[in-house]
Amino acid sequence: MSPFDKALYERLLEGLEATEMMLSDVRAENDKLRIDSGYFAKPMLAAERRIRAYVNGYDELGALFSRFVKGIFDINADAYVDEGVPFIRIQNLKDGLIDTRGLAFLPEDVHEGERKTQLLKGDIVLSKTAYPAASLVTLERANTSQDTIATTLSEHGRANYRASAVVAYLNSPTGQALLWRQFQGNLPLHLPPHDARKVPMPRLSDKLQAAVEGCFLEAETLRKSAAAQIARAEQSLLHALGLDTWTPPEALSYVRSSSQVFAVGRLDAQFFAPRVEQLLARLGRDGLRLSDVAPARHERFDPSGSGHFDYIEIGSLGADGTAAMEQVAMAEAPSRATQHVRSGDVIVSTVRPIRRLSALIAPDQDGAVCSSGFVVLQPLDICGEVLLTYLRLPLVCELMDLHTSATMYPAISESDLLALPIPAIPSSTQAQVQQAVRQSAQARQRATYLLDAAKRAVEIAIEESEAAALRFLCDALPPLP
């Protein structure tokens, strides 16, 4: 190339995000001869160089695992049950530990037929579709979907790596870039297991891996503590309602007059069961309805304009009464994104209420938008944490379920929800429940902070040194008070 041609070529490249490479470098370790920008983007190449030059060396993921298989191929929502074997999907791979928000369950017989993708405690799940993610399995056992990859550390992997350190790395900016590099195909992008094996993993020292593992262990302990606080809140409320020792009658037969039947417009025996009649009497002893203490909020969302908004959908709700948000472009607003929520509101899913799908809106979620599948309640004469706990009581969810209609997606109407009875709850009980729910929230926040710190420490080790990473963890994680 002449000096003139070279100058012209460089001038044409000014301002462009382009990568210039020798053909031999393009072909290196590229059996599919990919030439797409995603594979050769500068951030991906820079991440690759950093790991391959890591001071302690590196291994490829394929060397770390004895099992590297995609999840169950043919499972749909019709197979899910309310209780069974946890079934992990990509939305459960959030921050390094399995997120229970929207966790589905499989029947035992389905799980037994798909044992090759069974996950045990200490295994790792990778996302195979749409976006990269990785989570450590802390459940005793589970199974996983076709959009994920199930892995188990090999003998070499166990001897040199701690599973939590692998997960922290794969969720770090460098790990994410290298996973993204192997995603390919049409939308949604996917990660072929064969190509995922090529992702390099730095040989972190055992000292740093132990520190990262400590963050994961404490985060898991805090999550268990958060769940225990929620259970304590529910037990306090059940005791105040006189339901903790209540044994519902299970009559073999019972009779109701036609006037009772036509008054409510129902003919099913379950609705008139003595246990339901007694429960309604206990909860309605003060003559209050849900609408008396927490009326519905109807603040419409207008998706016109530009920018983004924070969206909460039913799958974003966790088993602990929290809700996650995701940013959505105004132009891509789902038709069900219809209503705003405010800090302190309680949202209740009208679909399958037996699954205890209610959540308290946090201060940082004020103004977010939720799906039309929720009823938004404004706690006025009741504490928000108490209302949340009440609506998540299994007995109350059973009452909601009695008012559902349809088969595929049984749902309760807003009017039936607001007409549910609720007793006056003593202020002392409300204070106990509120404290437990808030302590649970604090424990979850601390757990999230620990997981973020672990990912950041791995990135510091890659960018600077392991000594700097250890100092960061020491400074960033003061002991709990």
C-alpha cells in the first residue's frame, strides 16, 4: 500500500468503530470463521487479551467442567406446578445466586425423566439465550430450561477453582464481554455450548477465590435470614388473627340454601365449604373490607414520548414480597404496561393469586410502571408491610383463589379482591410485622452489595492486581454492626 493509499485508508476509518486485523489472526481459534462485529469488537478483543495475559495464566471453561449440557428442551408453562422441583430459567439468573422471583416448579415425574440436566448444590447455570448470565446453585436440587446450560465442575475444576469465584468472574464486565463474544445467530442471540467452552477463565489465587467465596456465603446467609424474617412476620400476624392454632373443619358433606347460592352466583361446593365459611367469619369479624383500608390506585401510564421507563411485570415478583424492575424503551412499551405505582403501594397479581404474588413498592421504585395484571393498593389505614404480609398469607390467598375464573389463567377481579374481609390489626402487631419485613429488606440489600463487591474484586484483579482486589474487599466490606 502506497503512502497516499494508506493515508486515504486511515482518513476513511476516522470516527468509525472498526477493528483492523491480520487474516491469520482472524482465523486463529475461529473454526466457524466468524467475521461479525460482535466477535471482533474492540471491548471483546481487549477482554480476551487481558485474560490471556493474566499473570497466573488461564484455563478455558471447557477444562473446568465435567458436564456442559443445555437444559430440558420440551417444557412449557402447562407443566408447572405450585410445589415440586425448582425449575430454573434465565430470568432466575440475576446476580450470581439463583433469584427466586418467578421461580417455577416441575412435578417429580417430569424431573425424574430429565435427570441428565439435574442441578445440585454447588453447580453453575449459564444463560444460553438472549444475554449472558451465570448463577451458583444453592438449592439442594433443581432442574433447568433449554435457555440455559447446566454445568458441574470437573476434578480439575474443583482442584483449582471455587464455583462462586467462577460465577463472580462470569458476571464481571470482563467475563460478560467474553461470554457476549461467543453469542451468535439471529435474534434472540444464543450461546452454543461448544463455543461457551472456549471462554478463558483467569487462574485466580486461592486467597482471592476464598475471599470471593466468603462474599457469596455471607450473601446466601443473609438471604436465608431475610426469608426467616418474612416467616416471623407471617407468624406474628397469624397469631394476632387467631389463625396460628386454628384447625379448619373438613366436613364430608354440608348443605346450603338456594338463597345463599343465588346470592353469590356460585354453585361450586368448595366455595361453601365450612372451613371457608369459618375463615370468612374470622377475618370479617370487624366488618372491614380491603377497600376500607387500602383503596385501589388508578394512575394511568402514557407511553407516548421518548426515553425509557421502569417496568414491573408478574414474573418480576419474588417469593419474599419484593419486585424487580427492568428498563423498557417507550417505543417498545408492552400493551399491559398501563399503570404507575408509588412508594409504599402494594401490588397484587390478579392471575393465579394462590401463588402469593404480591409485593411492596420500594422508595426507589416510585413512579415505575406495572402490568395491568396487578391491582395497585394504597395502604391508608394499615401499614404497607402488614398489608403485604396479610395478602401473602396462604389462607388469604386461598380465599382469592376461590374468586378466580378461567382455566388457563385463573384471575380474580379487582372488585372481588377489594371486597375481601380484613380484620382490624392491633398496632403492636403491626409494629412487629413492619420491623420484621424491614429487617428482611435490609438483609437482602446487604446480600446484593456483597455479590456486587465480589464481581468488582475480580475485575480489579484483572485490571490491576490481586493485592488491590483483596484491599478493595477489605475496605468495601466492613464487619456488620
